[in-house]
Amino acid sequence: MQDTKPLLLQTDFPPIRREGVSCLQVNLGYRCNLSCTHCHVNAGPNRLEVMARETIELVLAVLQQGSIDVLDLTGGAPEMNPHFRHLVTEARRLGVEVIDRCNLTVLLEPGFETMIDFMAAEQVGIVASMPCFSEKNVDQQRGKGVFSGSIEALQRLNEAGYGKQPQLALNLVYNPGGAFLPPAQDALERQYKQKLRDEFGIVFNQLFTIANMPINRFGAVLLAQGQYEDYMTLLKNSYCAENLPAVMCRSTISVDWQGYLYDCDFNQMLGLPIAGIAGQDDPSGGGRTHLRYLLNRSLAGHPIVVGEHCYGCTAGQGSSCGGALDH
């Protein structure tokens, strides 16, 4: 697989600094029941990287300090981590809001039959991947049968109160199916709501549009198809400076499955750790900064590592894990 990382490191993206850390985005591992073409994590059924219980306990120790409001769980399929329920239960006991980034179909897998009821009981917010309301487009991007499985999972979530009760948020995520920017979020959300309600009786709260990043699996596809340069030109020509103050890296820190810190999930996948404090508390001696650094120290005012891929977060309406920045 061709790697776009060498092409992303030299950049003229403007320097930015962190305001603090109010959200801890934790990657619980790369194991997943799907292998989607747009996946910047290269997740799949054969991945073995899973966050260990020791690191889970460290996450909870950081949350216990009380300065972080949101625990954002991602993967892979975060639910496939064997310590997922323990982490969720203890984080909720601490009063932390928990978000689960769910691919939907994992909820239908053997052994996960009670996962929906568990998350509803803990009032876990769900952000679910639903790249289109067209069966053909979804199956092309995520695999045959994924659309029908996603619809069934959404219907089950609705039955449990998700998207209907105010404490059970159900938000969907749209990713473009190719080398183009997402359309206007508000208009697309209205289409999603009408289509899913009229054809399947499904309701949800919000739609988040997220731009595809030119890294890992999607980046390799761009290179193989000769579209990388055109896509980067599109991102840079669509740069909107007004989006810069709202980018998620100003308030979110990304933690990989081993407990190392990154300014965002995309930097994590590129192997670009936070700068300036390399080697702090790194048990492996590899020069990275470990989660235990956050136990008694702040990252407010710290410079953020940027690259060409950062244009993906500021192009057009902007893009973050919470959807468009300007809509």
C-alpha cells in the first residue's frame, strides 16, 4: 500500500496552538468487523491492536481529575475492546459524557446482543457511520450487506429510545464516497431525515459531514488512481481561514491504543506525536509522550503539529468529529 505521509509533512498550513483539553478521544484498538475503503485507521477483522486494561485504568485516572468533560471512544469498533463496558461504566460514574463512534453493524455481531441496552442504560451518546442513504453507495464503500445491517441496527437503536429520548443522542456521519468535499451539512441532513424516516421509519438527531483525509487506506487509493494531487489542490483551494479557531485539535487530545498522545486522530494514524515534550513518561523509550503526562500537567498553549492533511479540516464548511464547523 502506497503511503502519503512523506507528501504531507512539508506544509504551509498556518501554525496553531491548543486552548486546553476538554475532550479525550481514545482509540480502543484497530479491531473491527468491517474494512471500509475510506477508513483512515486501516481497521479490520484481522487487526490485533487492542488497548489493555492497564491503559484503560490510566484513562480513568486522567478523567478522575475532573478537568475533562467528554470521553470520545473510537477504533476500529470500540465495542470490540473487551474492557469497553468497564471503561464506559466507570467514566459515567465520574460524570463524564461518553460518546461511542459506532459502525452500527457491530451491534448485530454474536456476543453483542445486549450492547444497545447497556449503552442506553449508561446514556452513551452514539455517533454512527452512515456514509449514504443509498444501499449501493454504502455497500460499495463498506462491504456487501452493510447497508441492510446498518438499517436494522438503527431501527433497534430507535426501539431502545435512541434519537427519541433527549438523553439518548443518535447522530449519523456522512463521508464522501470519493475525492470530493461533503455537501452542505444542513441540507444533506434534511435529505437523510426524510429518506430514513419515509423508507425505514428511522429517526436521528443530527448528521455530521466529515471530509475524507488523504492518509492510510484512502490516501493509498488516491495515489493508485492518480487523484492525490487533484484532491490536495481541492482541499487547499477550498481553505477557509474562518474555520481555524474551531478546529477540534484546540480542545481535543487523541490517545492511541497504547496510551500515547497526538493532537488529533489523523496525526495518530500518521505517527506524528505531540511536539515539544517528546519522551515524557514514555515507558518504551521511544520518545513519544504518554497519557500519564496528563495526570498532573496541562497542554494549554502547546503548539499543534500540522501537515498538509490539516487542510481537510478547514476546507469548505470545515470538518471535525462533530461535523461541519460552519453550517
